[in-house]
Amino acid sequence: MFLQQLLNSIAIGSVYALTSMGATLIYGILGILDIANAGAYVLGAYLGLLFYSLTGNIIISFAAAMATTGLLGILIQKYVYRPLLSQPAYIPLIASIGIFIFIENVIRLIAGPTIKQFTVKLPFSNLDYANLHINNVWVLIFIVALILMFLLWYLLKMTKIGLAWRATSQDLDIAKTMGINTNKVISLNFFLGYSFAASAGILIGILYNSIYPTMGSVVSYKMLAIIVLGGLGNPFGTVIAALLIGFIETMVGAYIGFFIPRNAIAFVALVIILLISPKGLFTQKSRI
Amino acid sequence: MKRSFISLFLLVILLFAMSSLVMAQDVVKLGFFAPVTGPAAADGESALNSAKLAVEVINEEGGIDGREVQLVEYDDHLDSKQSVSIAQKLTTRDNVVAVVSGSYSGTTRPAATIYQNAKVPMISAYAIHPDIPKTGDYIFQQSFPGPVQGRVGGYMAVDDLGAQKIAILYVDNDFGSTLNDNFQEYVKEKGAEVVYVDSFAIGEREFNPVLTKIKGLNPDLIYVVAYAGEGAAIMRQSVDVGIEAQILGTEGMDSTTQFLQVAGEAAEGLIITTNLNRDSEEEQVIDYINRYTEKYGFAPDMVGASTYDAFMLLAHVMRQVGPDSEAIKDAMYEVEDYMTNTGLLYRYTEVGEAIKPVQVQVVKDGEFHYYDQITDMDIIAP
Amino acid sequence: MYAIVVMINVGIFVLLALSLNIITGYAGQPNIGQGAFFGIGAYTGAVLTGKFGIYFWLAMPFAAIITGFIGFFLGLISIRIKEDFLAIVTIALNFIVAAVFQNVEFFGAAMGLSVPPPNWFGESLSYQGYLTIIIILIILVVIFSKWIEKSWLGMALGAIRNNEMAADSLGIDTKKFKIMAFVIGTSIAGLTGVVYAHYMTFIMASDFGFLTSVTILSMVILGGNNTIRGPIIGAVILGLIPEVFRFISDYRLLVYAGILILMIRFQPSGLLGDDSFVWNKLKLLKASLGRRRGA
């Protein structure tokens, strides 16, 4: 049974990693805690369902939803966040909370508050080997997560714009004086960050066969806990932190039972780790 | 002289006409509040839909002695500060004669105090916290209280389904914990063993770890106290994990659109305790289900049916004693064997708890169907 | 009667916003978990009067002190963890505190806690009574805040707020003053909590969650951080939105979020903040009036 629980935890961890990736990228470049990313998560799920019901093709729906949400990200950073960069950090945070609530309510008003199904037939079925069970959507999540992570890695380490990105995240002003088109880099960053969140939303929607306007509420603060743990701005650290949280939540649930709500576990871990290492597990030095 | 007489005469006629117009506009106002926005928006919307339908039907039937019933509805956003403020507004500004709560227990409870103090009768449609009716003699519950449902669950588990080893998963709010407590009390008394208990927060979707663990314990039955979202996830994942034990649920999962559709085939065989019997042969139930579906495009659920019944009960009482708050309150205690869409209301206890049979439904071929109806007074009397 | 209830609701938010202003305004420490301290005060007060039968008027200051004591620990944490990390820790603590109230039997767990009405010369306290208490508290807190602004504490906090490292190097005991800010701010929130609990007669963990904390913070920022008038006006505006916009209650949250975004985007110093459009205009108005009188 331990092996099964281990598989459970990897599945949960991968989802967390994908969900939190957007927020960590955004923090890495602008130093903003973007709760609106959870709004992108919800929006992505709804757009995914919309496109899927229109086209019947899950890959097109994925791409379309991710692109649309990514574009929204570009708009948000251009018109809301960039003008606020000179303010103390909690100002854009409040703006992001406002945006999150706004997105949630627009969705509720347009699509209704009830849970909608998101049934997708995958080309492969569940894996049942020995005593172990792996849900086919988990496999999909894992595959998508790997692909997206690889794309991100390639972009950051192997391309010119990736270099510009890393420079900008180290120091925005110096990068600007070096002639880097920081606006372009920031836009790309937000586009990817929001589209990642959208992909996570779609995957979760398919996994649980339900999308609903409040599906982002737990995500909104849990992803903050994860990116802080992983060292804000560090995608690699975020993946580790996400897997770690997934592991702790699963194992505590399986072997100790929930003496506190499962979602509080991430926070308890967060407070403890921050007290030991006030800037997160993986600090600025190992950023991107 | 003649001219002034005629004008006086006309004036009197005019006054008569105007006063009758004023009297015709004399409406009977009923207050209502539900969490139409916020985390419980789905239930709030369901309740509001039914409230509107109920008032429509009441007026079609002639209103109350010819007077039109007007619904004064508010959204409490599942915030108790709001429900308190709404209660003040309804009792001091809006002059309602009675109120129906379409909201959860957390918001209904503080509001109940205000209605009690203002001597305005309030019926809680589906909030089943046992302390609500105890607030005072003006406060009633439309459905059987939580402890009753928990006991019936226990009865079904042990006496009907013969389970000896039981695992329990419940949502960690007052709904879940009330049902869990009473369920456990009953089954333990009957000698069954509770092998595992765990709770989860509203909105939880990930149950694989805990279900994997439960599978290892091999219980005969799993008692699940959850709402539609979590319930659907539990059903789907228990199939995934390979659990074969019978699952027993509650009215929280009583929803066609939100639960059955999302859970799909995984819900097959589920038994729940609730108050709406889809297979009922009572004409009024069939009428209600059809009419609701026609008007709103989807089938009504427990929340909707309970809200609808609360209004119909008020109308029934008002037609007997008139739209006066105190008279309504007194008459409620006199109600005997009144048929509602959610079962026969035997009567109210002296604290305003409803004594009604509990419906037990089973999911067969993707729909809720009749399984059993518990009328044993020992179990259903609060 | 309805008007009194609305004023009580707004008054409670005014007190909470003023309490947060001391931490996030004067001391510049981001705190998105003030709801937790509101809750700690509420539950402590409810337990003291409900389970131990202590006189409400005694329970009030006592609960405030206990809340401040816990705030002390947050202050300690703030020494080690800073800025946005601190913000996240406050969110985490808010969540953990709410989870404790939701799950521990002593606090009523999921069933919530019933709170007995306070005694005022033999009778239960009326709504007018509550409103009076709240108004008195608001006046006291405003006077206290004004005093802080002019005192050593206020100046030290201002220095910390502007640049903590610089303040440190100037020899200011940033640790001590930060802790003081947290203790004061959280105690006031706790005090408000006790009044709230008795006014509502029933409290649940969900009353004190993340959304509440965000609301309080929004009020401070909307009105103008680091001022006294700011939190008051912010609380009044955001507190009245549910009432004023009840006719479009479906869109209420949308409106609220929209106002928040617009305000933050175009006037981050708040509606009546020191540098805001409105405040500058008001200052000009005051100046021109003064000139006319003088001439």
C-alpha cells in the first residue's frame, strides 16, 4: 500500500507543481505574489471546456485555452502590475486579489455557480499493475507537466530570450540599461505563467470531472505556500516543494489521519520552514 | 347646487375607487434569504429558484384570500454579518409576516435570534443545526433535524444493510459533524464496529490517499457525509481505488446536476438518506418536479424541494389563520399530517422541530429511485 | 433599528481597519491575517463569558490582552521573516487559527459557539448599547492612534516603515517597536472581536478567515494607508457596499473587486492618503478657506 500512496503523492505533487509554476515565474521576474494566477487556473478550465464542447478536440482546446489565458496575463501585467512596480509589494498583491475575485465572479455570472462536467475520452486507459492503480488522467498530467517543464527549461537555458529573461529577473533596471527589451520579456513571462495555470486548471477539471467557479480558492493560497517553500522565482525549487507538499499531505492522511485540515498542512510546513530559512528552501542564489 | 352635488358624488366614487385600488395592492410579504453569491452559490441559486416558483404557484392558486404574495428576497453571501443585517431589514423596514431561510446553518443561526426577538416566524428550509429551532418559539425547521438523519443512516447501515465494519468520511462543518456523531452513536449501540473515521474540508476533491487506506481496512460499508462536489469525487475515486463496499450517503449528495452527472457511473448503487422521493406517486411531487424542470431546465434537488415546501407550508397555514405573524406561529404547532413534497409532515415538536419520515433513495441507472422510507417514530422523533 | 445594525457592522470594520493600520500603516508590516486576531478575541471573549461565566465587561479587556499576547509572537516572527514572506506567513497563520477553531471541541468545533448576551444593569445589552460601545471604542482608538503618530513610537515606526535597515543602523530598536506595533494592533482587533461575538450571539470559524482579512486590508489600502482618516473612510465605503448595492446583490462582489482594482491601480496611496488626488484637493480647499478668513 505504501507504493500506492507514493504514486498518489507523486500525482498530487505534479498537479501542484503545474499549478504553482505560473506564480513562481511571475514572482521571479516582477517580485509580485500573483494571486490572480489562481483566477487564470479557473478561467483556463472553463475556456478548456468551452473550446472542447465547440471542437471536440482536446489538444486544440488545451492550446486555445492556454493561449487565450496567456494573452489575458499579458494584458493584466501591462495595465495593472507594471504601473505598480514602484509601490510596496503588498499593493500589487491586493490588486491581484481584486483581479482574482473579479475573474471568479465574471465566470460565476456567465457560466452559473453549479458544477459542470468535463468528460474527456483519453486514448489510453487506467494502468492496473499488480496491486497498483494509476488513473489515466494522472498519466496525462504527468506527461503534460513534463512537456511543459521541458519547454520552459529549453526556453530559459537554450534561447536568447531565455537569457534575457534570466537577466531581467536578476535585476530589472540593469537589464534595461543593457538594452534588453524588458517589456517583451515580462510579457512572455506572464504569457507562459498564465497559460501554465490554465493548463493546470484544465487537467484538474478533467481529473475530477468537475469545474466550478470556486475551484480556485484553495489553489490561491496553497500555491503561495508552495512557491515560497520552493524559493520564490525558482522553478526547479517549486517542483521540489510541490512534490514535497504532495508527499507530506498524502502520507499524513494515509498514516496519521488528518488532525488538522489537509490544506493547513501546507501552511504549517511553510511556517516551520520559513522560521528556519526565512527566504524559502532554495534561496535567490539558485534562481533560474 | 346640482353641479357641486355631482362633483361631490364623483369625488366620493373616486375615493372609493382609489381605496379599493389601495386595498388590492395590499400584498402579503414573505421574506427570504439565501447564499446566492459566494461559496454556496449553487445551493443558494437552487433555493431562490424554488422560492420564486413557490410564490408563483401560491399566487396562481389565488394568493392568500385573494391577496397577492410578494417575495422579498436577499442574498446573504454566506456571511453571517449579512444575514443578521438582512434579518433587521426584513423585520423593521420590509414588514414581512414570515421568513424562510434558504441558507446554511452558520448564517441562519444568528439571524434566527433576530426573528425570534421581532416575533416574526422563520422556517429554516434545509439548515439542520439542532440549535436553530431551540432559539425560540417563532423558529422552525422544515426538514427533520440533523441528529434524526444521522440515526436513520445508522439504522440503514446496520439494520437494513447489515454492516458490521464501517468506515466514515464526513465534511468538517456542523452538517457533517452532527450526522457523524449521531450515526456513530446509533451503530455503536447496535454493536457495529467503526474501523475508521476521517473528516475533510468543504471543497476537497482529493480522496485517493484516504480511500486507499480505507480499502486496506476492508469495511462492509462506508458512510459519507458530504456535499455534491466532494461526494462525486469520493464516488469516482472509490471506484478507481477498487472499493467494493456499499457506500451510504446523505442529503448533501442529493442533486441530479451537481452530483449524479459529475459522478456518472461511479454513483451507481449509492444509497442516500434524504427528503425528496423521486419516485413518489403523490401528484404534488410529480407536479413540482415537472414544473421546476420545465421552468429552470434542470431537475430540482433537496435544497430546492425543502425551500419550496417551507413556502407552501406557510401558505397553507396563512390560508387557515390569515397573514398575521403571531397567528402563523401558533398555527404551526397545530399542523398535523400535512403532505409536503418532501414527505408527510406529522407535526412539530414544542421547540419547532419537524417530525417527518426520512426518505431513502438509491441510484439506479443513473437516477435517484425509491429505496425505503423510514417512519418508525422511535428513530425519527427528534 | 436597521440603520443601527448597519452602523454597528460598519463600526466593527472601522475598528478593525484602524487596528490594522497600526501594523500595516504605521509600521509598514504587511498583515493579511488580521482576521485571525479578530477571531482570537471573539472566541476568547465567548469562552470567557460562555464557559467561565465571567462578566462581559471584564472579558473584554482580558480577551484583548490575550490576543495581544499572541500578536506578540507574530511580532517575534516578523523580526526574522520580512515583507512578502511575512505576508504569506500571516495568511498561513490566519488559516491555521481558523482551522483550530473549526476542529477543536473546546471552541465548539464545526458547530460554532453560542455567546451569552452581556448584562447591563440587569438587562441584556441592546443594539443601541452595542453601537454606543463601538462608537466609544472608535473614539478611543482614534485618540490613541493620534497619540502614537506624535510619539516616539510613531516616529520609530515611521522610520522602520520607510527603510528598516536604515532605521536599524541609526540605532533604533526596530525589534522592540515592531513587536509593540503588532501587540497594539492585534489587541485592538481582539477587543473588537469580543464585542462582535456578543453582538452576533453566535460565532463560527468561517467568520474569521482569509476573506475577512483581505477585506480589512482592502479597507485600509482603499482609504489610505498610514493615516487615521483612511481606514475609517475605507471601512465606511466597503462596509456599506453590501447595503447600498443590495439591489444588484448578484454583482456586488464584482463591483467590490472592480473598485479595489481601480483604486489600487490609479491611487495606491488610497482615497484620502497623504498623496492622493482627493486629499490634495481637500488640502487646497482648506488652504483657500483659511486665506479668505485671514483676509
